[in-house]
Amino acid sequence: EYAFRISGVNLVVGSSGYHFDAYRIGGVHAGIGTDFLAVYGEADFTKHQMLFSGFVIDRSADQMAAFVAADLRIARGVWLTTKVDRFDPARGIPSDEFTRYTFGLELFPWPFIELRPQVRFAAEPAGVDNNSALIQLHAWF
């Protein structure tokens, strides 16, 4: 990962990878940020699948996961946020992938506290209704 600053704009680019036997995973990410705008994206790909046991490799499918997130500060402690994430559990098999669109706010009412009220719309096969509303609470010290 490499982070740098150009004329008041923060930038980050990076990649990572892992290899075990016939299983491979790799990803790239990039972001840009200013005092009022942040945009970040990532894409990850696998060659084959590692099953839950951690040592068995399924050679029948490759996977892909990606997302892009953007935040816009509209007031001190209040950000509009949007995110698009996509997952394809078996690349090359039509109609098994899904995309989610998330819209909401990021609120920082007190130091070390973040509230995220959001709505999430899922674009999935016909007949699947997987939309949701959620509130996330992040607290750190």
C-alpha cells in the first residue's frame, strides 16, 4: 500500500495477494480524499475457492467481490454516504451474482462515536426481496 498527498488531496493505492496450493486470491484498492469528500474502491478475485475447513480447495469456481464507497461532508459531524458492492460467488455462471446499493448518513455526535443510519437495496434475481434498513454504531477509544 502506498499513501501520498498531492496539493491537499490524500491518495492511497495498494494491492495484496495470497497463494496456497491451487488457491489464489488477489486484490487492488484505491482511494482519494479531501476535507469534504472521500472515495474508496476495492476489487478482489480468487482462482478456485477455499472451503470453510480452510484446507480443502474447490476447483470448480472462481469468485469476485468489489465495492466503491463515497462520502460527502454536508456539515460538521454529518456525512452523506453511498456504497455499491458486488459479489459473484462463481464467476462464469450466469445469474448467481448480486449487487447492493447502500445510502445513508454517517453521524459523529460525540468524540469516538459514529452512528450510521442506512438503507440497502439488493439487486438480486426476481422474487428475492432482500432490501433492508440498518443502523450501525461504532465506538472506539
